[in-house]
Amino acid sequence: MSLIHEWYTHKRLETTKQALEDRGFSVAILPGNQAIAPFLRSRLNAAETIAFGGSLTCQELGVQQFLIDNFAHVLNPYASALTMEQKIDLRRKGLLADVYITGTNAITENGLLVNMDMYGNRVGAIHFGPKRVFIFAGSNKIVPDLDCAVYRVRHIAAPKNAYRLQRPLPCAETGYCSDCSSRERICMVQTVTYGSVPPGRITVCLLNQVLGL
């Protein structure tokens, strides 16, 4: 059965790849974790400033650690020794980095990216600022349409992330979004990306595996 599931999911990746490319995104279907390092080495250079947004997918793939270990100009706002003020400052600097790397909360089969954010730095960098953006996503992030993507962001990704981060939020207790008014909510900003401007600025890297939340 695993071969059948792998075949089916790969076909969905190919269909989504074409839809993303039709909207101006550059797309790569990567065969697995072992392809991450050579892929990034082939597309990044030592002189570039590289920033990354919060992404469990990228953590699972080892992207952040690979960048820290192999490139000199990496902005890491998630280092444990930093104060909150320093973390926010690095997030601001990340908006003007040469390269920005992160994940996404949902991708529709017709090529839309849907994301939520607390501070807005991640979605801000996806849309404007860094010269190039790389987005990593597992096959579990692909959904049929925009309504399904918004549902996934609010009622799947947000509660799981709130629970993971131990936020004092209703969804971290119930597992379901109640559209609360808490200042601690992690879904302050929600965006839909309809295409890459200019074409090719955003590269979406798809993998045939379950990644992130």
C-alpha cells in the first residue's frame, strides 16, 4: 500500500507544481532530506545574508542548522541566548536579507499559499524585502482550495502551534479555533499569496513526506 500512497501523493505534487509555476513561482520537487544540502548549496552563496522564519518543517529537515553551520551571514532570531528585544531586531533585519527561508501553512492545488503569523515578519518577508525566498513544504500542506486552506490554517495549524508553544490560548486547550481576542494569539496576520512578484523570486520546495503541522 505504501507504493500506492507514494504514487498518488507524487501525482498531487506534480499537479500542484504546475499550478504554482503558472502563477510565477519557481518549484522544485525534492526526493527527500538528503537532497536539502546539495539543493541549498547550489542556490546560495557565501556572500549573501540569509534569514529564516519560524518553521517546524525547516527544523525537521535540518535547514536552519545547515545554514548556521555552513554560511557566515545568517540571521538567527531563535537563538536561546537572545533577549526578546534582540529577537525582534533580528526579525526586522531579516526583512532586508538577500535570502529568506521558511515554510508555509497551506498550499492549494491551484497554486495559492496561505499563511498565518503572530508578528507578521514571516509573511512580510515572503511578500517583499528579501531578494529571494525559499519555502519548504511537505505533501500534507496541500489542500483542494482556498476555503480548505483557511480552515487548515485556523483549525489545524494554529491550535497545534499554540499547544506546541504552550500559549495561554483557547485553541491550545480545545484544539479548535474560537477566533479569540487574546493578545497572545499566534494568528494575528493571515495572508494569501496569489503569485510570485517578480516571477521566480519565490521558490517552493515540495517533498513527498509529512512535515510540520
